[in-house]
Amino acid sequence: MPRINAHRTAALTAAVLSPLLLNLWTAGPALAHGAPTDPSSRVYGCSPEGTQTGSAACKAAIAANGASFAAWDNLRVANVNGRDRQTIPDGKLCSGGLAAYKGLDLARADWPSTRLAPGGTLKMTYTSTIAHTGTFRLYLTKPGYDPGKPLSWADLPERPFAEIKDPALTNGAYHFSAKLPADRTGRQMLYTIWQNSSTPDTYYSCSDVVFTQAAGAGKSEKTTTGTAEEKETAGAASATPTPAATGSGAGTAESPSASATGGTGSARAAAATPESTPVAEATGAGSGPSAPMLAGGAAAVLVLTGGAALALRLRRR
């Protein structure tokens, strides 16, 4: 008789706890989503998974930020709906207006950069932890861009030089190509906007690039030293790029580590919650970083453990 009661109690416990566990699992927001890793975006390059954290610019950005860029794939703003210029303030384009990424907006000419060729082919790798439909819009700063001043919308043309809709997610990244403008020289900013159509989120990223005739068309060469403009352009022909993993035929610009395709949840969860952002609102419930998901999972484990222990005690009686 006690054995039957123990089995009945265990079954009842499972029946009661199952909906609760399901709610805990589904209530947690989705994991974060992505950023350019080739040409490297500032947020990825300065993250713990990037290769540029030792540069002076990244050190300054992290110090200004007050925290690391562990959540490099979570720089997004909800409900923009194409109103980028009305939503993201001038001088805060690289952070998307989010206080948690404010260090990315530092105006300086020594950010680590990728060398590109005017009129060449840009081969972008946009690493993503979750697949979404949407459109990528690529912008290059206008000729005469001054990297010593905060990036503003006036620095960017009204229209992107390329738009890519719904590319396939392959091996944890979107890979696509675009023809670069032929009239850019020196240091410029590659500004990428990814407007999701499957979520209300829009992602923003800044990738520092340097145009030099010496670089072959269709290739990119990573520059992680953050040297002055003159040294970057003058030494382009003989400079040897820093060795890095090759990604999708995009030259030698860095590629993300294997964990970037889905195993970065614990690192991203360590990122600080964005402060109040009066202009660009941070995403709301259901679209935040992965920390709540981890908390929900931990709670589920505790509930399961307690239920199992209770059933075992009843059975022993």
C-alpha cells in the first residue's frame, strides 16, 4: 500500500510540476542574435571572444563602458520599423543609443580596422546565434569622413550601397557579398543595419575599414594595431596581416570562434543591463539577453530536484 501511494504521489507531483516547468522554460527570452565578425565590428572585436581587446581603442571603450562587451551579439533596438534616423541619436550610431554599449561611440582614429579595396567586393560574415528573416542595409561613410568626430547620420549617404534580404544562415553565420563604392580612400566606417522581419528588433554595428589601392579586390586584411591613418595607408602594400581564421572567402579578417555559433550564452549573460535610454529604447520582455533564460533553467532544476526528493521519501515510507 505505501508503495502504491508513493507512485501516486510521484505521478501527481509530475503532473503538477510539468506545466510550471514548461512556463519557466518558455517565459525566458530568446538568446541574443548576431553582429559582423568579418569585417570585424567594434562590438565583436572588443568582446572577450574578439581579437582586438588589447588595442588602445578597445581598452578605452571598455573603460568608458564600465563593463566588457560580452553581449556582443545583443546590440539591438526594438520597434524602430525603419525609422533609424529618427530613433538613433547622432553621435550614438555605433551603440544604437544603448547605454550598455556607449563605449563603442568613442571618436578616435586608432580603432582596429580592416583593409578594403575601392570598387572591390566586400565579403561579409555576420555571425548569428539564432536565425531570423530580415534585410541587411550596408552604408559607407561619405568621402571626407573624419574619424576624430562622433559618427552622425550626416556622415552616411541617404541610401545604402547594398541591401541583402533574407540570406541563409549557414554554419552559424550569414555570408553575403556586395560591390564597394570606388570613390572612398583612407579610413571610413562600414555601418550595418539588420532590420528583422521575424522579430521587432533592428541591429546596428560599426566596422572600421581603411581603403587602399594596394589591397586586392575582394580581399580584406585585418589591422589590429590601431596605428595612425598615414601608417595604415602607406604600409598597405608591404604589411603582413595578422594571422587569423579564414571565414567564407573573406580574406584574412578574423572569424568568430566555434563557440560564437551557439555556445556563448554564459558569456553574454554577464553583460550589464542597459541603463535608461530616452531616445532608443532597449528591447522589452521576450527579447532581452540570455541571463533570464539561465535563471529560469536553474529554477527548473531546483523544482525537479525537490519533486524527485519528495517522491523518493514517500516511496521509502
